[in-house]
Amino acid sequence: RKEVEQDPGPFNVPEGATVAFNCTYSNSASQSFFWYRQDCRKEPKLLMSVYSSGNEDGRFTAQLNRASQYISLLIRDSKLSDSATYLCVVLDNYGQNFVFGPGTRLSVLP
Amino acid sequence: NAGVTQTPKFQVLKTGQSMTLQCAQDMNHNSMYWYRQDPGMGLRLIYYSASEGTTDKGEVPNGYNVSRLNKREFSLRLESAAPSQTSVYFCASSGYYEQYFGPGTRLTVT
């Protein structure tokens, strides 16, 4: 089993839609969790950290379920500019190794 | 603040040639990383350095060497390039939790 798995995608949604991405991780001792976005041919950029209580940043909401080892990202009112690949990232229990999921590609269509 | 910088942005090598990819960060981060990303695949860790003077192998270290020259700089060397090393190389740095990436080096080995 891969350490971090994500919905394979791609997701093609119309502008204004709500879309949710799922991620599971295998190391139960993992300590920190993140969502990054990566535009085509660019570097990954931090979108948001994921806290145990869940957190929201504008149209983006992240949830963490430690018992199920599951992380989610919800995007409301999708914009064309949200089109990108979304990477789920888990920091291991030693606090050194960031493990990246394969990414889920999102295309928001006009 | 430049963040994480990488040079060069693009490079074409012939099989057997050597080169060094340079990375520098100005965020006073202790940890630095080198990843490669192949088309349609996630980021794979080549080497990382938890602090000045230390380096450790990641998932795919074969064919590479690294040097943590000082706290700011972390270089990646290909001693004898092979076509299998054609990829996009990203350097990243991390303080306590979040990682920040450089713009990448696109390397082609012919």
C-alpha cells in the first residue's frame, strides 16, 4: 500500500461547483498534514495546513480524521483559477520526511 | 525575500556528463530537500539535510550526491548523467513544519 493515496481524478467541474478531494495515509504516527497546489510546469505551493479540528480559508475547507487516517479538501464556488493539481502531503512522525501523494488534477470549466 | 532559488532553470546534458544543481534559501530554515518529479508522477525524495553538516538518503538516491555547504545552500550533483535522470528537480526548505519550494530545474539527458 502506498504511503499517501489520493483520488485519481481528473475532476472536470463547471465554474461555481463544489468539489471534494480525498486522501488517505498509512502511517498512523504521522504528525502534520498539508494540501499543496501545483500549476502546470510550476513548483508546488502550500495551500493550507490541516488541523485536527478542521480549518477553513475562504472557499477552501480541510478536514482531518486521524482515526480513519483520512484527509479531505473541499473547494466551494470553484473558479477557473482553481484549475491545478492538488497534492496531499503528510509529515512523518520524525518530523523530517514529507511524503507526497500522486496528486489529483482539477479542471474548472467555463 | 527571494525564498528558495535554484539554478539553472533549464539544462541539457549528454549521457556521461556531470553537473551540479544549486539551491539556496533565505528563510533561515534548518532542513533542505531535493526531489525529482517525472511526468504523471508524484514528487520523489532524492536526498535531504536536516541541518547544516548532515545529509540523508531519500527514496531515489542512486546516481546523485549532495552537499550541504552551509545553512543556506544545498547542492545536488550528477556525476555521470543517464537518460533515466531526465526530470524536473525541485529543491525545498522547511522550518518547523511547512515546506517551501524553488521554481525547479528542467533537466534533459540525451
